[in-house]
Amino acid sequence: MASAKVSEKGQITLPAAIRRKLGIAANSRVELTLRDDEIVIRPMKRIGELYGALSACVAGRAPIPWDEERRRMEEAVAREVVDE
């Protein structure tokens, strides 16, 4: 089991062996999740790694034209702003 010391600023350094195993490089982003009394740290996926992730969800559906998708997103954002 590896350990890390918490600095006065609340920072920790992940041990090199763990960073290498998980592919966490300098300036990488990590996701922190609270699970009961534990902190789970996992690397966040880069946008390039997400390519094709939704292909099963949209299989067989006609593509939406870009201008239509943009209009839908603008309406969704407007609804969220109004609800705040």
C-alpha cells in the first residue's frame, strides 16, 4: 500500500509507481469521488479517448444537422438559465 502526505495547502503527491500504472502525467486531470469514508482518485479521460463512446446509443438513427443540434443546445442552456 502506498501513502502520501497532505501539505499545509491540502495538496498530495501521488507516488510515481501509481501515476505510471494509471497513465497520470504532469498536468493530467483526475476525478475525485467520495465513497463513504474514502476518497477515490481516478484519471479523467481525454476527449480523444471518448471518440465512438456513444456510437451504440445512436446506431440506426439519422444524424442531426449541425444547425439543428446547435439550436437545441441553445434552447436547453436558455431553459437552465431561466430555471436558476
